[in-house]
Amino acid sequence: MKGDFVFILAGWEESVADSCILRAATSRPNGLKVPMGYYYLCDAGYLNAEEFLAPYRGQRYHLQKWRKIGNATTTMKEFFNMKHSFTLLLKELLVS
């Protein structure tokens, strides 16, 4: 199941809050289900939840902020955000 698209919920307007879409997706009878032991990465528009991992707020996030030599992560939260950003970037490249 790694790297597969497991659920798509299309047709929402861009102005709808991300949390409303996630709530709708998880509350439907045949909606989004997270397999035990798995997590879904989501962007900063979502809050962290039991099975959904958003980046830490108030920490560096975008990969270009770490590009300069000597500009390594300094905390575990920054390290998580760097890996989170890299993973979502890969997803965007695979989808495009």
C-alpha cells in the first residue's frame, strides 16, 4: 500500500476549510480509513490527529530554507518538518 492512492474525494470548492474536507472524508460509510500502523501526511491546513501528521507550526518547513551549507536542522521538530516537506514534494512530483 505504500505510495498508492487509497482515497479521493473530489468536487470541493477551494474556499472550504481543509478540516471540513477531512471530517467529511473520514465520516462517510465508505470513506477514508487509515490502516492500523499507518499515518497520512497532511499539509499545515490540518491539525495533527491520531492518524494524520501535519508539520509543526512555527518551525522551518520548506526545503529551500535548508539548502545553504551550515543551515542544518537544529531541533527534532525542524528535522521532522524537513522530512515531511521532502515527502510531500515527492508526492507532488509523482502526481504531476
